[in-house]
Amino acid sequence: MPRIPFDLDARRPYLVPAFSDKEYDRRLAALRGEMARAGLDALCVFGSAASPSAIAYLTNFAPAFGSAFVVLRSDGGVTVTTDAVLHGEPMHSMIWTCRVPDVRVALGAVYGGSADEVARLAADCVTAAQRVGLVGTNALPYPLYAALAARIPSLRPADHVLAAVRAVKSDEEIGKMRDAGRIADEAMAAAFRILDVGTEETTIAAAIVHRLHALGAREAFPTCVVGGVRAGLKHGIPRRRALEDGEMVFLDLGASQDGYLSDTSRCSVVGTPRAEALDLLHVGQDLYEAGLATIRPGVTIDDVSRTLMRVVAGTRYEPHYCSGGFGHGIGTAVLEPPGLFAGNAAELRPRMTLAYEPMVVVEGLGTGVVEDTLLVTDTGYERLTTFPVVTWPK
């Protein structure tokens, strides 16, 4: 087993939490409150390299590979189990970032352990709890679920319990998201400084990523720069392809600041714009501004949707408007509740953070969208990303 100790005393010289102890304690207390309302004695929270945000939210540790569980008991106990271990050495595997004293390590199948050992360790930590909730059900591999279910007969889905706590951000979280928004704005500015006919998509993407890193952040998700007809499909991977005169360009980027994310996109045109491209860009601007005027506490997401629909109703753009998704919640994950879509009766509440992006996407032409990260305030909203909306020749 490990040559380097990984108990909390061994971790402490390296441990620099992203938030104060008071903030982490607030999260755990709020989560226990939601557990009590749901009638749960314990909560088992799953995360992995593909979806680490729930683990990081509670522990400061984001598994870069493998799997992890946080077991939270109503008696106050917290345990982390993980097989995110390289070379059999937890301290080589970012365990030193974990602020929870009780960490239990499984080697995993790569190093000769059982593939489900991490789940069995988590089940052992539940102890005598009779009613146990499971968070992360959509991402949990079946072998790990089977190991938990065999040992915890009362296991039940409880994603809503953690989602309710994460939906409303604290002052410290909002501060991180403001930083992420400011950095994303600077990265967008770096892109537009070189956005021109003849510039390759990958060159623009490189300028974005360089600026993010230079300002101490990381990509919140893979940066998107797409020109030409593929801009009419919205998302895509940047290519070694030079932008051509008159074509539309879609850019989508975000910054990750201590695990808190921003998401912003802009559309433009390079060279001499065609009338149909300018018309599409103006429709995207009209949608953005109309919805913003509606956003405030107490308004439902469907209220915003109906406002947006009135902008395009009866126009040639109505068939191309994406009513099924005009944004999403954002925080420690790119996609968090609430989903912004027609028919969603959920009410907006102060301290929610949203990636707001009403869009018209016309295949073969391009995309008309302005996306910003928003904070719902007591009276309306605050734009956490503030790059200019109009990015095309007037």
C-alpha cells in the first residue's frame, strides 16, 4: 500500500481549499436539512472523472479519473471512498485536495482490485442507516449500483436532494462565478481581436484557451469556433480551416475558476456580410433582449419561453427557433437544473445562476444567438458575462 501517508495531517500542508471552512460547512448543513425533509438517514453521492462536480462541491476533491462516493450521515459523519488512484499512491492522485478527514481508498481493477470495491467501501460507511438516498443515478455504472443495492436494500434515488442545495448560490460561490464571467469576457475579446477572413478556426480557439490559462482559469468545456455552413449546426470542433469572406461564425466558450463555470457565446460574420446573415444576427439579438426583460424572481421559465416565442411567431424564423432548450442552470457543472425550456413551470429564484441562450439555428446559414451567464437577483438579473452583444458590422 502507499509509501506516502494520506491522512488529513499528511494532506494539510498541501491542502488549499477553494472555499472557506464556513462555506463547506454551510453546504453540508443545508444538505442534511434537505435529507431530513426527504426522510433520509444517509446520502450516498456518486461522482467520477466524467462528472466530478458533486464530489468537489462537498469535499474540494475532484476525481480526475476513476470513481468516488461521498457518504453523508444524519449523525454528522462524512466519508469519501474512491478508486481514483494512480500507482497505488493516493497522494499522487490529488487526494491531497480532499478536506474530509475520513478517506478510504480502493485500488480499482487496473491495479488488481475489484471493480466494485469503491462502492462496497461506500456501503460499509452507511452503517445502520435505514433510509438511504443515492445521488448521481444517471452516471452510476451498473456494477457499482449493484454492489450498493445488494448491501443497502433501502437505497432510493435522491438527486433532487443535492440539486435543491446547489441551485441557490452563496456569496462565495457567486464571487467565483463573477471571476469566471470576467475571464470568459477577456477570452472572447482575445478571439475577436483576430477574428477575420483567412484566420483558421483553430488559431482563434488557441487564442481563447491561452487567455483563459493566462488569467488563471481553465476551459469550462471544449472551446467551440465554427465557421461556414457548419455554423448552421451550432456546436462543432474547431478545424484547421481558414474563415471565408461573408460567412457566419459561432463561438462558444467558458471559464472554470476553482470549479465554478461561466458559459457565453457570440455569433458574427467575417468580411462582407450578406443581408440574410445580418438579419439572422438581429433576430438572435431581439430574442436575447426580449427574454432578459422578463427575467426576475417569481417568473416561471415558461413565462420567459412565451415571451421569446412571441418574437419569432409568424416570421420565417419560427420553424428554426429552439423552444425545446433556450438555456440551462450552471455552477459547478455546465448543465445543472433548472433547464430552460417551453413548459417548465419552475420559478426563478434569487441566487440562481443560468446560462441563457435563446437561439435560431438555420441549417446551411448559421446561428443567431447571444448567450450570457446570468445571476438572478432580488429584483431582476445581473449579467456575469458582459462582452458586447453586437459583434458584427452595423
